[in-house]
Amino acid sequence: MRSKLATLFLATLTAGGCVLAGASPASATSHYGKSKWISAERGWQHAGVYVEPGDRVRIRYVTGRWTVDHRKFPYVSSAGYPRHIDRRIYQPCKVLSRHPHGSMIAKINGDHYRVGRRALIEARESGFLQLRVNDADGCLRDNDGSVRVKITVADH
């Protein structure tokens, strides 16, 4: 636990701050969480949360809208575009090809996850949680908007 608290302190300094609540050496399970805005105009964005294997990360859409092309497509929530619109968008622009454009995705080191409106992820490795819109780096210049998510982590 002491090592995890030191790591969280480091995460606070390097990723813009973690909120740590209810974590003490006496507790069997610690919980911490934060709220974060994620822009559709940027690639991977640090969520300010560091996880270890077995940690359960809950990500939930709160508010906001974004679009992968403000000239051609409507603004959507972090769930992304419905299939009939997704099919009209240039498919090589997706980061995760099996999931809709405009959906929120996450990664912890090399592991990628679809978030959409909500997700419960069990971390397979240690690392910082990063979030973004499912739209590749080379395709971001016509994007607009942002969404706010609530992130809660419970350790194992």
C-alpha cells in the first residue's frame, strides 16, 4: 500500500492531480476518483490516474458533446456514432477499428479498451490511464468539442 501511495503522489505531480479518498494503510481496499474533460481535438490525454494490475477502473460519461468532423457530422456523446453514420466516415481514421467513430476509448500502456458511455476495466498491467476519441491522430484537425467523464478506481 505504501508503494501505491507513493506512486499516486508521483501521478499527482506528473499528470495534473489525482484525488485520493479513503485510502489508508489500514483499509483493505482504497478508492479514488476524479472528473476529467477529454477533448476531441487531441490524441491520448492523461486522466491523472495510475493503476496497478487488478485495479478496477470505472469510467462514466457525465456531459458534453464532440464530433469527428464539425462540417459533416453531428455532435455525439462519448458513445460515438450510430452504425448508419459511422459507415459514412473514413474508416482508416479509427484508432480501434471494431468500435464506432466518436466513441471514447482508453488505454493503459499497450492495452486498449472501448469506453463509450461507461466501462468497467480491470487493469492487466500498471500504468497511467489515458483517454481519447476514437479518431486517429492524423484525422483530428476537423474535430470539435469535449466530454466530461467521472473516473473511479478501486484497488484489488
